[in-house]
Amino acid sequence: MSLPSGQEAFNIVEVRFKGTRKEFYKNVENIPLQEGDVVAVESSPGHDIGVVSMTGELVRFQLKKKKLQENSEEIKAIYRKGKPLDIEKWKAAQDLENSTMHRARSIAQSLKLSMKISDVEYQGDMKKASFFYTADDRVDFRELIKKLAEEFKVRIEMKQIGMRQEAGRLGGIGSCGRELCCSTWLTDFRSVSTGAARYQNLSLNPLKLAGQCGKLKCCLNYELDSYMDALKGFPDTNMALYTEKGTAMHRKTDLFKRLMWYAYVSGGSRSGDKRDSDTDDTPESSNWFMMPLDRVWEIIEMNKQNKKPSDLVDFSQVVKEPVLDFENVVGQDSITRLDHTRSKNKKKKKKKKVGGEGGPIAENTAMRPRESAQNDSPRPIQQQNQSRRPAPNAPRHVPSQDRTQKPNVPKTPSQDSANVLPPRQTPGINPRQAPSVPPKPEPIVVPKPNVVPQAAPAPAVSKPNIVPRTSPSNRPARTSPKKDNNENP
């Protein structure tokens, strides 16, 4: 910004260093400087490198705030703008700070000193290193300084800081989600008391009121003046309201809506003693009456004139609940809206499992009466194999067997009718799914009972022991045969 003609620019600038450390320096040689310029400033010994953070007339106001005179000896001079060689050396010094801090911590721990080295700052020309530490008690670090000087070959300077200054140098994220104020813009740390939380109607919870440094948050002082101005129009919270029904004590205050809540208590004196009212457990103490501020002052004026209103209900304010436009028409907000559909689906699945077209027939065979004793007799081996291994995708109708495949054995009508058995349905198997062509049976050797087989039987006396499974004539005759006219011979 250009100044009026004949007016010179203010020759003092503010320079920022690591963290929140800021100092004022004189621009003796009238070097044109702007915010963000890297400058080399006077230091002892040597020089330091910093960044210009403020220029112009704003610096004059900051000097008045810090109570510094323009001709003070504390204000040192600016040498020049930073050269590339100065900037490279400055960045190299910044890279050594982290390793130097860890090494210094190990040395202090070996000396058994009750201190915490929180930060290290090198000077721009790497001739001096400042160690910032926190400690509860006084620490004798003379031996520590000797060992640090031998280790790093620089001039050592020890500076004790508080918990808030430590949090400002380290930085971090606050509970509000933003960067800490002490590490960004806050330079002066004012004392914060719990009274600031009481005036703002905040709960006295140390976990919520404490910041990252372990002390009360600095932001509690930001809006304290506004709350103090708003509380000027409110009565004292220790003042009781007297009615014909009883004594009412203060419970809650809303500063922005200018509302106050009172509740009846059984104890409490006229002077406003709250010790009895805080421990009262009567049913009426749970009923709070919300009253505007002007109605509270009206009751107080009546009490000063030795008058008592009948009840606080006449002075209380009824709050109407807002009617929402939303209506649950479809029932999408019901918790049990899916329970009925799930139960129906389960029933349908159970019905599909029992029976069905082409599926197995699930009948309770234990409840069926036995038709006759003939069904309990043993069945031929061929029919058992067919019932045990049904084909799943076989056609429903079984075609007739080819007679040309039968062995050339003479048969009589009596043997055919005697050896033909009625079809028996096994429970749980559908007869429609019988195999179209039965598997080719293997010859089975059936020895006669109580007869020892001979090694070389005569062909005229002995009978062949190999009986084909498909030949009904070689099967043993049954005592009570049952003929089925519907089955093919």
C-alpha cells in the first residue's frame, strides 16, 4: 500500500521464527521488505534467520500492546535479506533439530534429571542451539550443559517453558477439529479459571474443559465478556421465589432465549440458601416451571412487598411442540415391518419340501396299517436293487422287457404264476421314477442247504447252481403266491 506523499514507512518490522516466537527488529538501512521475506537479523553470537510476518503501521500498535518503546535497546537490527547460502544453511540446521532433541533426552535420562526436553531450535548460522524443557521443580543442569556442548560442538542455551508454551511449540489438533490456537495465532496466554465455565453454564467436567496441555482451554475466555454482559439483566440464581404453594429455587437459565426454570422444594430459607434444596427428593422438585425473565422479576417485586402469588403455573410459559409435516404412510419406519414377510417365506419353503410334482413322497409310513403278512416276506434280489437305486431323471412309464433276452429254459404256467410277485412300493420312493432298463444282473451262486458241493459233479445227477436273476422259473416256489394280472410275465 502506498503512503501519502512526504510520509516515511515505519522502520520496525515483526519477524517470526520457529513456532510462535516473534520479535521486533529495526530496518535501519530501509530495505524494502514485505510479508514472507527471509531476512538475516542480529543475534548473539552471530546472526539468525527469520521470516517477516508484519510491516507498516500495524507494528506500531503491536509495540503499544507489548508496552515497548520505539527506541528500546531490546529491538535489534536487520542485516540483509536472506541469501541462497543463508537459506541452505538454515534448512540444514532445521533438519538436525529432531535428532538433537532425542540425543539430548537420552543424555538427560542418563544423568537422572527430572525434566522433559520438548523442543530444540538451532540458530540460523548453527552457532547456538536453544533447548526448551519443562520441569515441576528446579533442575541443576550444569552437568547436562557440559555434555551437550561436547556432543554437538555449539553454544547451549536452556529455556524453561510452561505446559501451554510446550503445546504451542509442538502443535496439534484441538477438540474442535481445528489446529491449536496457541500454535497458530495466540501469543499471550491469559489465566483461565473455572468461573468462566460457570458463567457460560458449562458442566464442570475436567476432561471436557481441559486442553491438550492439560490446563483449562484458552477458548473459554473468548466469549466470556459477551456472557457477562448478557447476565446483567438476570437476577441472582441464589434468590428464591415464594408462593402460597411453597418455595421455588432456580434450576436452569437460557441466556439467549432469556428464560429461567424454577422448581418447588420443601426446604430453603428466605435468604436463598440452596443447601437444603439441592438434596430435596420430593415429587414436586422434579417438575420444573419455565418462565420468561420479566415474569421472574414480577414475582421478585411481589415478594419484596410481602406478597405471594398463588402458584408458579400462572406465570409459567407453555411451549407448544412443533407439528412435523412428515407422516409414516407406507410404514417404512416400523421396526417389525419385515417380520411377517419372513414368516410367510418360511412356510412356503416348508410346503415345497413336502411332496411336489416329480419329487419324493414324504408319508408317515409308521401310521399306515399293514395290508397283509405277505408284504413282510423277503423280496427277490432284483427288485431290492431296483428300489434302492432309482434313477432321478428316468421316464415315468417303464417299458416292457424284451422276451428275446430270456434264457432258453422250459417253463410251465404253474411256475410263472407261482414266481410272479406283486410290486411293492417302498416308502419315500416314487414308483414313477423306476429305471427304464434294469441293470444286467451278475450270476449268483446259491448252494443247497446241508449239501457239500462236490469237486466234479456228474452232469446227469447234479443240477446247475448258476441261476440267472431274470429267469423266474428257477426261483423257489412260494407257498402262497399272489398273482398280479397287470404285470408283464
